[in-house]
Amino acid sequence: MRVIALMALAALLSSCGDGQTAKAGAAGSTASPGAAQLAPMSGQQKFRDWLAVCDNIGTCHAFGPASEGTGWVRISMAAGPDAKPAVAVGFWPATIDDMVDPVTVTVDGATFQARTEAGDDAAPAAIVTPDRAAALVDAMAQGTAMSLTSGGETISISLTGAAASLLWIDEHQGRLDTTTALMRKGSRPASTVPIAPAAPHVEPAPAISQIGYGDQEGQTLPAAIEALPAAIQCRADTDFNPDLQKVISSARLDANTILWSVPCGAGAYNFANAYFTTTPAGTNPRRITFPRATGDPEELPTNAAYDPTTRVIDAFNKGRGLGDCGLADSWTWTARGFVLKSSSEMSECWGVPSEYWPTIWASE
């Protein structure tokens, strides 16, 4: 399992004299003085059957799978002394209409109820009532057998690794031996738990007219971009599909900067683009690489699209065609260039819908 070592990161699009790559810089958030505070870092760790993940503001999640990948459970805990655990469960494959309320969660004979969320866009998951979530977490931490029941279907959830995952979260959030600990409770008061670090603030640049730009057919990529080695490679990698090569999109980022996306590859369920900028006259071409929470730049955002209204590029890299694992990133165009807005990653293909993937980077 890859371990993510994350430093506070916000990147700007900087100048690149040779026209090849606009590289990402970095900036960190400042801490409020006077109170103990978690360091702005994140990570993930596999403990036998379970996966534990924390993000840059200390929010942590622990996931356990059902046998043969037929369901899952997620325990969530924000950082800070006032945080309370939350528990979500799900069956897979399932839609929200397949789940019959209430879903019953059973641990060593003790039962708890979970209910599905309302709304047409609700993900196939059920939430344990908040007043019972802490008791359920305690049961899982010490339990040996767990199951989910919805309608007439019952599935088993593995608890192998649950205790170690919760202990890792306690350590990460500074909860060990406190009354708020998920696993190793003690007599230390909640006031000794460090507060969460401040989320980095991301301010979108003001909106600008998009007349003449967009996804319309027949766009011609500026010759200056076509001449770049990166663009030449993209063309070579997509020469099997001339129609794909024509899928060019553009957007005006500001008065002097035009964004261009160039198809660079396609598979069964993933489509990769390279992004470039030019002046409105098509000169001064620059390759964009995007900052990621892992520290490695993203050169080819997958299944990505830019929204000029929100000023955000959203990318969704599917780990498999079902879309229940992978990586989702968002970048916002700001006065400093493209800055990482959010990132979530589910490294295990356990049927977890993307709405319930753990965050590894959050901003406000």
C-alpha cells in the first residue's frame, strides 16, 4: 500500500521560458496561535482487511469490506476535541432503491439501525443514527462478527483490522488516552485533543466572457501548441482515432490567457487530456501540470473538464469501469494559476460510491 506523505500544498502556474511546462509552486496555511494544532499532513495505511485514510485537515476515515466485495462500512471522524464519529454502510452492487429502510447493522448480537439518504441523487448508502454511531464504533473496535441486513439480504463485514485502523486514527488525531478516542480511551479530557489545521483558502478568479471559446466543433489547435514535443506525443498516441484527435476544447482564463485541452489517450473507461495555455493570438504556448495531494504533478488529467462558471477543472480517474475506486481531483483557476481545490482517493475496489471516498486534500 502506498503511504502518502503530504505537505501543505497550493500550486501556481508559473512562467516557462522554453514553452514546455508551467510548473507548480507551493504554499502552506498558517496556524492559529495559542492552541495545540495538528500538523497539516495526511496519509493512508492498510491494516489487514481495513483501510484508514486521513486528509490535510485531519479528517479521517476507516473502511471495512464485506466478504467477496458485496458491501462496505465507513467510519468517519473529523479532527478536534468536539468531533463525533459517523458511520455509513452500503451494499454492492446496489442503487438507492435497492436498499430497504432501515438497514440493520449487527455486531456480536447487538443491533443498530441505518437509514438511506433522501433525494434523487443520493448514493446507495445508509447512515447510522448519530446517537448510536459512537456505540457502534465501540462495538466494532472490540467485536468479532459484523453483518448488514437490508430486506431479506444479509452480508458479513470483516472486522479484521478494524481495531488497528481506529488506533491509527486516534494517534493521527492526537486522541490516544482521551475520552474522545475511538480505540484507546483514557481519562485525559477532550480539551487536550489538538484542533484541526485551517483548510487552505482557494479563491476563484473573477468570471470572464467565453464568447468564441468552448467545446464547439471545428476548433483548430494553435500551431505553437502543435509544435510542442508534448503535443506531438499526444497526437502520436491518438493517431488510431482521427475523430478523437478533433476533440479540442478551449476557454478564456483571463484577458491574456487561453486554456486548451488536447486528447492524449483513451481506454475502455478513461480519457486523458493534456492542457496548455497560449495568448489570445496563439503565441507563448505553455504546458500545464497540476498539483496533486500526493506531491507528484498531474500531467494528464483523466475524464477531466473545465467549467468556466466555477473556474474549476474536475478530473475522475476510474480504477475500474464501475467507478467504485480511483482518484478524483479538482483544480481552481485563481489569480495565482491553477490551485488544488480537493482530492479524494479510494485505493480499494470495494463498491464504495465516489460520494463516500475518503478525502486526502480539502480546502475552503
